[in-house]
Amino acid sequence: VQLAESGGGLVQPGGSLRLSCAASGMIFSRYAMGWYRQAPGKQRELVAVITSGSNTNYADSVKGRFTISRDNAENTVYLQMNSLKPEDTAVYFCYAKHQVLRTDYWGHGTQVTVSS
């Protein structure tokens, strides 16, 4: 199983980015997919999750600003991030968890920096 994140970068406060995570080596539709982030000196935290049935859940800090979605035909999960704030700066990791077997996998992460 491989999870490959892309789309990170440097953006000004108030700007937008869209992260992508392309999955391979797995039956994508059987996995819940999520995005976590880790800022320097802080623990990794859940940002958003989408189940195999496309139910979603978000951290309170990103509700109304971030949107998680999935394309099962493309084996890809997305994180649309709007109204970005400096406190959103972190390495963002893609996460996959099989909904029945509970096996899980992580991507290597993509850096998001929000700064003027």
C-alpha cells in the first residue's frame, strides 16, 4: 500500500490550497481516509476523516474552512483548505484505515506553510 500526498506549499493567510492523496495497492473503497497534521513541537492531530460511505468528520478548528472528499474511481482523497491561518501551518499526512480489518497506513506527509 502506498499513499502519496501532494499539493502542499506556501500560502498567505486567507488563501487556499487543495491537498491530494493518491492511494495504490489497496481496494480504496473499503478504507476510511483521513488527513492528520503535525506542527513543530506538537502532537499529530486529526484534521478530517471520510468513511467508505462518505460520511465526514472534522476537527473543530477547521470546520467551515476545510472540506474532505474522495474519488473512488481515481483512488484519491482530497482536502480543500480555505481561509487558511498561520496556525494551520504543519506537515499534513494522509491516513487510510480498512473499515473491517482495521489495518492502517500513513503517507509521508506534505508541508503546508501559511505565512505573509
